[in-house]
Amino acid sequence: MIEVRVPLPADRSYPVLVGPGLASELAAHLRQHALPSAGRAAVVTQEGIPVRVDPGVEHRVFTIPEGESAKTLATIEGLCRDFAQWGLSRADIVVGVGGGVVTDVAGFAAASYHRGLPVVHVATTLLAQVDAAIGGKTGVNLPEGKNLVGAFWQPSLVLCDTALLDTLPEREMRCGLGEVAKYHFLGGSLSGAKIGRMAISLDELAIDERVARCVEIKAEVVAADERESGRRAVLNYGHTLGHAIETTGRYDLRHGEAVAVGLVYAAELARSLGRIGDDRVAEHRRVVESYGLCASLPVGADPEGLMAVMARDKKALSGFTFVLDGGSGVETVADIDVDTVRAALEAIR
């Protein structure tokens, strides 16, 4: 087992545990790391999640619908009403068991009910383990875009059970690999110093260490900017176009698949602005394609529709705003003109 701490002020730091078999050890880790005095636990999950947990206290399971369509305000209302009818109180906890949809929904419900209950995540997918369950960003979608309503609400503990990755369908695994690809450009090209190895590339690490290194990178960024007032926006690298593809395409691509396309697009856009050269663009394509992910817009994608959604992105400051690579690293760049945005889309058609 590898432990990575997310260092936060005011005694809110918490551990992320990475390794096989952790889901079956939830009760022990709750006692040791999180909430030994919790009265009851509301376990939020989905029917298709291939794991059941025992938090070691009285608990009830609440299921939400499958897929991205579950991320709605109606789902949050339904959960909170169910919590109220059961009598959940501030002495209790919420446990999210599942992938990114579950951690987003369970976290937002926990943040909202009684104005905030502790939440623990048992991340069962690669996407959740390297990204969605870490850092306290919760939220749901609106028809106008992804994750437009939500809250920052840090978990008390995250368990990343890597044995569960063997149960994932190939496409679900690719979804997580899109987020892993992102970390290559946020510090993953030289990895391993804090997990006991020489500095080597992220894609040379064994799966437990790779997940832990992604968590470590994210934890460092979150600690520096918990509420995305500045640096934390780099974690959205590739996401502006990725979210637009998901929104306009009715989620025909999974999140990580769309982010992978967004990474290559961001590289093309950065090159057109003179921020990076041909070799760096080629490196983006190499990393994305090495994970079996597509580097081009999906067939039938409408550039004008994509641009309309990207203009509403929650990072937008003035004009089009993107997270882009450059000589000083990945950073937020605002006020990009519409013709440049459109031309970069054409480059990945």
C-alpha cells in the first residue's frame, strides 16, 4: 500500500491510500485514518459497481442512476431527501463507492446536506483514482455544460483499490488513461521521487505507483490552490475542448477519451500562439496515442457548436480561455481570438 497525503491547512489534510484490496478494508481504515466516531454511513453507489463495502457501522446503500446522466440537480435532491427520511445527521458520514460520477455526486450531496457532512471515497475506476476522487471538486451538469453547479468539499479519506481496475471494461480503462495522459504534462515526465524510486517517466511505473504518482501531482497542485483561484486550473489541461465534446456530443465519448482529444487540441493551439514547437506537439500526440486514445475530433463534431460551449467554460476570464503548455510550463491563457481557436480545431479534424 502507498499513502499520499493531500496537505491542506486547518487540520484538513487527508490520506489517499493506493493498493490492491483496500475496498474490503474500509472499516479498518475509517477507524485509523478518518472518522472513528462516525455513527452511521450513507453509502452512495450504482448498481453496476462490482464491489460492496462494509464501513463497520450501521449503514444504508443509496443507488444513483448509471452514467453521466446521473449528474443532475435532481439526483442531488433525491439523495438528500433519502438522507433526511433515514434521519442522517451531522454525526454520520457519506461514503461514495464508484467512479467519477459517484464521487462527484456523493461529494456534492455530502457538501450540501446539513451544509456539510464528512465524505469518504472508495474509488473503483482509474479515472476516479487519479483524478475525480481527489481534491474536493464536486458537482453536477446542466444542459448548458459540464460541472457548472457544485462545491469544493474535501474528503476525509480516499481509498484507491487497484485490484478493481482488473474488472473494468476496456473503454472504462481508456477513460482513466486520458487523465493519466494529462499528468505527463503536469510533472509526470520525471516521476517517482516521493514513492521510493529513481526519477523515471510516468509510463514506466507499475500501476500502483503510476496511480500514486498521479495523486501526488494533483495533491501538490490542490495544496497550493485549493479553490482554483489560480494554479489549480492547470488540472483542467485538455478539459475545455474535452467538456465541449462531451456536452455537444451527448456524451458519446467518455470523459477521458474526450480529454485526450482536448490535450492534442491544446498543443495545436499553443503552437499557433508560438508557445511551443513541433516537437512538443508531437509529444502530445505520442503520449495520447500510446494509451490507445484518439487524437482527432470525433466524426460529425460541429466546430461552431464546440466553440459556443467553450466560450461558456467556467475558466473563461475574457474571450476564450484555455490551459496551455509553454516555455514556463502549463498555465492559463486568456483572451484568445476566435479565429485562432477555430483554426486549431481544423488542425485536429
